[in-house]
Amino acid sequence: MIRTFLIVVSLLLIFSKTTHGTEGHRKVAFIVVHHSDTLSGNVEVFRKYHVNVRGWSDIGYHFVITNGTGVDGEIQRGRPIDKMGAHAKGRNRGSVGICLVGKTRFTEKQMDKLVLLITEMCQKYDIIPSEKTVQRHHEHCPGETLDLSIIIEKVKKALKKS
Ligand SMILES: [Zn+2]
């Protein structure tokens, strides 16, 4: 009985230490880019949907980049970056999720801000931009028209300048 109790206590200690130790120091190694597949939207709209409809604790994305239906090209903060997101099944651990508002077309400002944001993430987490570290969610997300390799090249250039 005492032995079981001690095992439980030590397991609890190990667990709390691990979770505490990672809080605020989440290891981020790659970025996943999404689109909302809606014509309009913003962080509040998606947060409401994820919390009220999906029943999640918060919005799944870490960032939302708005299109011209509200402010054009505004980088909005979603889930705190030190918390694991809920945006790409099997790839939430170790990633940052960025969502572009839009269905098939994105604005120039959105593309500029996407480059800026990914550049910042690369600097913050020591990520070398490549097809491995800057990923699409899947074939249809973020939309078939968006070529991430162009974004990656722009990020590389921006990192060289800084
Ligand atoms: Zn997606």
C-alpha cells in the first residue's frame, strides 16, 4: 500500500516537473501554413468557432493573417505561441500554425506579412527555412494557388539582410 503510494507520488513529481519545465519553453522546429477556406474571418471568428463548435480550449492557430475583408494583412495572435496548437493532426507538437484568411486568393499584403512572420519565427527559434521546416498543411491547404517555395526563398533573403 505504502509502496504504491510512493510510486504514485514519485510519478506525479516527475510528471509535474516535466510539464513545468517545458512551459514557456516549447521547442518549435517547423511552421505549418494554412488557409481558412472562408472569404472573410479573423482571430475572434475562428476562436469562437474552435471553442464553441469544436469544443477546444482556444483557437487552434497561433497566428491569423487577415485579408481585405477586414484590415488587409494584419498579423493577429491566436493561441499563445508557448502552447501547443491544434491545427495539423500529428504535427502540432513542435510547430507553429499560421492561418491565411481566404479561399482561393490571397492579397499581396498577406503574402508580405507571411514572409515577415515566418522570418520572425525562424529568428526566434533558430529555424533554417526549407521545404521541411516551412510546410503546407496538405495538398489543398493553404489553397492550390499558393506556392510556398516562393515564400521560403523570400524568407531566406530576409534572413540574409538582417
Ligand atoms: Zn489547414
